Amino acid sequence: MEITGKNIALLIDAENISPNYIELIVDEANKYGKINYRRVYGDWTTDQLGAWKQKINEFGLTPIQQYAYTSSGKNVSDFTLIIDAMDILYSGKVDSFCIVSSDSDFTKLVTRLREDNIFVFGMGESKTPIALVNSCEAFSYLDKMYESQKPEVKTTKPATKKKVNTNGKELTSITPLKKIKQELKNIIEANLEDDGFAYWSVVAQLLQKKFPGFHPRNYGQNVRPLTFVQNMKEFEIKKHKTAIHIRNT
């Protein structure tokens, strides 16, 4: 499926995402095509979204109001975003959605959009539950993208509360590098040509489908995936004209 030249609906959960990420969000979404909708959801009568209000005009965002009708603590904006997404889907004006949130409640929405052959990519922090990450066709970890920026371009680092499990370890949906390497080996073995090499383009596509959130910056290297793999001793890269081949060593 072609993943550039898309008409995109960018839907942001402001109550779940730091406004300091907005430039990264827009830049990343622009890589996929044209952003037709730029909507950001939250209760704009509260002081908590004050920093987001400053970004609305600068980035051409449309704020969507959702009052908190109960005091249960449930993020009611989720429902407004979901209803809007379905309205946009039925309008037929876009062929791609970008859902920006670390909230697993949007997993069902993503799977429903994909049932209509809609390309869906997501953005959130590394605390995003794996269910939401894997329901998307591509997923970008905003905190890792932010960390990979050069120090001179950074502003104040977004303050986020890290989730930990009962053992005191930080929760993350980022796949361990060891697992990435093993799956990469399996994909290569399953797609070998007669010369004992596999086409890198095929391998890279299958790896991205298996792990939508994979990117070298998740492991501290802001480089292209091919460069990342090329530096691993477990793999051998061979280039012939415009074709790139790979095999396990």
C-alpha cells in the first residue's frame, strides 16, 4: 500500500499528549501526505490545557470542546474524538488517519478504520500500550523522537509521568532489540533467494508490519533502518546497482 500522498485527518488527544510535541507531530504527519483536518480535543474551559491554547493558532489547529459531564475521571474527550473520526470516515474526504494519543481506548477505533481500508498511523509516548501500537500500520514514539533532536533545538523537555509496574520497572511498549534481531533473522531466512540473500525492501516491509513502532531512534540511534541493521554483526548487506540484499551471518 502506498503510504505517501495521503489525505490525512490528524486527531490529537490534548489531555493525553504534551503540546511540546506539536511540531514533531505535524512534521511526522506531513511525511505521509496532506493534512486535511487538524483537530485537537479536550475541555478548553480548564487551566490544564493552557499551553495547548498557545499552539492552536501557530499550527492551524481546530480545538474541539468536550465538557466533563461527570467527575469519574474518565477522559470524555475520547468519545468525542471517536465520533468525529467516524463522521470524517463517512465523509469520504480522507484516506488516512493519524491518531495522537498514548491511550489504549483508541485501539478499537483504529481497527474499525482499517476495516474500511483506511491507512492509520499513530503517535504517542513509549508508555503507549502495545495493543494500540500494533493496531496501527505505523507508530512513532514522540518521546524518543524528541530525545533524538539535537540539544540546541530542544525546548523544555515535556514533563510526563512514567508508568511503572509492580516491580518498579518503567512500562514501555518498545520491543526489546533482542526480539527485533531474532524476528529479522526469521524474516530473512523465510525470504531467501537462490543466491542465499533476501531483498532488503521485502525484509524491511515485513519487519515494519510485524513491529509498527520500530525505529532505530527507539534504541538511541537516529539513523535509517538500513544503516542501523548494517552496523549489526549478525547481518551482511550486499548492494548491486539499485538493489540491496541482506543475509544472516
